[in-house]
Amino acid sequence: MNQMIYDTVVVGAGAAGLTAAAYLARGGHRVLLCEKNPKVGGLVSTFEQDGFVFDAGVRAFEDSGILLPMLRQLGIELPMVQNPVTLALGGDQVRLTGPESLADYGAMLKRQFTGNAAEIDAILAEIEKVMGYMKVLYGIENPLFLDIAGNPRYLLRTLLPWLFQYQKNIHKAMRLSQPVAEYLLKFTNNQALVDVITQHFFENTPTFFALSYFSLYLDYRYPKGGTSMFAEALAQQVRAQGGEIKCNTQVTAIYPNEHRLEADTGKSVLYRSVIWAADSKAFYAALHGLDTRRLPALAVQKKRVNEHRGGDSVLSVYLALDVDAQVIADRFGPHCFYTPTPRGLSAVAPLDASLPKKQCKQALAEYLATTTYEISCPVLRDRALAPQGKSGLMVSTLFPYEVARGIRAAGWYDELKQFCIDAVVDMLGNALPGGLQGRVLFALCSTPLTIQQYAGSSDGAITGWAFGKEPLPAETQMTKIVQSIKTPLPDIYQAGQWAFSPAGLPVCVLTGKLAADAVAKQLTKENG
């Protein structure tokens, strides 16, 4: 990286950074995108081993009226297939095919919780109500990704009526901001039932987002070739429009008074603006040459960021199986949320890395036998992603960062990973016809520490900040999402920093576009 002036330096080549860089390059601005890893994508990435392709982060995409119009606006063709979702509990399962599948889901719950039929009906009514709110919120393609100038017919007949309905429904949804696990206890005192419905959501997930997920499951898509094809398509767009991408380049210092960035490569560049699309704690640690006594807003925000922890993280086991894909399709389908037992995690002792190893393993065994798993099988969506007659599985569950860190400090981190692999293989062996004895070709394990190391996210977080402690260090209201791109410093914006649900790929793309638009407006003003 030679010292030169860029209109914008984007830091972090995940979904948010790639989106921002693509739009700025498309607008004719001189853009540099810096990524600390050898390839772009962040948690939208894949890896290959022995002919098996696995998704290292997000397992599928929901459009949410954002992804598809964004790709179309940028002129990107990305072949995608539908990604049907299955909800499974013990030996029972429901394949989601449309809103009518909600009744099938309720029937499955009633078969498992025979004394709670009326309560389940009440909960289903709440889910249906929230699905109605979200149908309006995602009812049209996001106008930010549409070229609607000069189209008064669209403005009058589509956008304005939608805005009216949006305002009405978003305020209804915001009233359901109580953590979903607490909210559902208004309808039932069966804690296990509440657990089974909610234990695959992040801790303290707001009710409106959690209950709306039934709709989002129906919106899932999967790119041919794996999720990294999305990131690679955006990167290709950046380069095609004249932007530069520097991988293996971690920005370590920002000197705002000099408009200068330094990287771990020893090189530096000058900038007119910055979009920080990487970890927030790393951003505030990188700032140099500023007197925070004269910048009280910066001091307050830095303190908030450093005092908060990242959102929940996951443990993932990647399995290469000598199992025909049809066996997986019959049991789980391409993408499944599987709960082995209706027992519920509230009946399980909390994980605690400070316990003696034997006790800690006992708690781990109970947790892994009871938790909910996200199971994804790439070959069922693209036959090229595993060898003929074989299947790759990605099996993930929520897992506390503090537990992984504590076990590493106790000196048995590698043993933890093997223990989790064995537990997951046993769990799947009990669920799949024929079992898995002698059919596991290889297995890999990723923990929250793996995510922290690769993605650079605080506490291995896979989305945003942890709920529960106020005030959060990021904007929390969907109606004020445009404020989420601001930092206390002029000429420096951020993208992908979001605390409120929904948080995920569509919101990363949305904040990347908002940041790019703000920078483009600033640069145009400076150019006169």
C-alpha cells in the first residue's frame, strides 16, 4: 500500500464493507477496501476439504426486500436456489412450505406437549400476528435499492401506501420488544415448551423478531457454489469499477487529524473519508492523535463500546460423511433446526468453565444433548459441493464465548473440540437411519474463539451486540437505522454496526449502502 490519497478507504471486506465499496466504486470514487484475511467475505465464506465444501459462517440468505434488488441494481447475476427449512423435534418434523405450515408446526408441538394444546394455539396466534407485521415491513423491495427517480407512478401507487403501512406496523412491532422467552411465559407456564420454541434464538432476542422468523424461514435462498459466491461477486464488482482490494492487510492505526491510515504491512495511505466495517472495539483502539477531553462524544462512545460484549456466538462441527444425500434429505432436508428432545435447556445446568473438568464435561454432555442445532447440507442445494454418494454437514449451536475462553485457559481446549465432535456425531447417529458408525470420513470443530480469530469480532459475536445492557453502543431502532452509520468523528462512517433485530446479512447490506450514500454525498459536496 503506497501512500496516496483515496476518496474512501473501507475497512473490513464482509458483507457491509463489500456493499459500501461496490457502490462507491460504481459512483466513480477512488476506493480502497482493506481486509485482514487472505480472502474477502468475513462470515459469508466457504472452505473446501477433500472435495467437501462447507459454509464457514452464514448458512443461507434471506432476501428481506434488500439482497435481490441490491444485486440487480449493481448488475450482478448470482444464481440462487430456494432453501427449504425443516423444523424437527425428536423424531417429529415439519417441512415449511408456506404460511399454512404454521398449523403443522403447532400440531408437532401438541404431539410433544399433549397437555398444552390451548396454550400452543395462543402462541401460534401471536406468531401469526407478528408474521402479519413483517409481511408489511418486507412487503416491497427496499426503495434504497431501486432507481425510482422520475417514476411518479411508483411513488404514488406503491411507495407512499407502503410507507403508511410501514409506519403503522413498525410501531406495533416495537411494542413487542420484550425478550421472547419472557413474553411467551404470558401464555404458558410450561418452561420446556417455551425453551423448545426459543432456545435457538440469541439471548434476549426481542419478541417481534423471534416470532417473525417463521416468515423469514420461507424467504431463505442459497447461492450455487456456496455462500462465498455472494462475497466474490461483490468483490468482482468492486474491481470491475476500478476499486482496489487489499487482502492480508489489517488497518492498525487511524490518524484523523492527518487523514491517514496505517496497516500491519507497514504501509500507509491518505484518505478523504473512511467507512469502518470491522469490529468496533478495534476501531476505537486504532484511533491516534486525538484529545478525548476535547471530544466528549468520542470518549462516551469509546467507553460504551469497550464496556459491552458482543452478541452470542456458536460452536460448529463440520462433518464429511459416507452417507448418501437422500438420507439427509429424508430426515432433515437441506436446512433444519433440530431439537433432539423436548426437555428444554432450562432443565440443564448452566455451562461453567470454572468447574472441574469432569463436572464441566458432564454439563457439556447435557447441554449438547438438549440444545437446538442448525443443520445444513450444501450438497442438497448444489450437487457439486460434495463427492458423489457422500454428504457434508454443518451442525451449529449457540455456545458461550466465555466458556470456550475459560476452557482454553484451563488447558483442555483441543479436548473440548473433540468432545463436542463426538457428542454431535452421537446425536446425529441416533437421528439418522443406519447411524454414523464408521461413516464419518473427517470432522472439524469451530468454536467462538475460532470466529473471534478469523472474523475479528469481539467475543466471537456473529451478529451485533449482546442484548440486555443499556445503553447499547449502536443504534437500536429500525426507524432510525440511518443513524447507525455515524461515528463521533467527521469523515469517518461505519457499516454493519447494528444492535437491534433484525441483524444479519440484509442489514449489513443496508448499512453498507447507507454509508456509501453518505460518503458519496459528502465527497460531491467537497468537490463543489
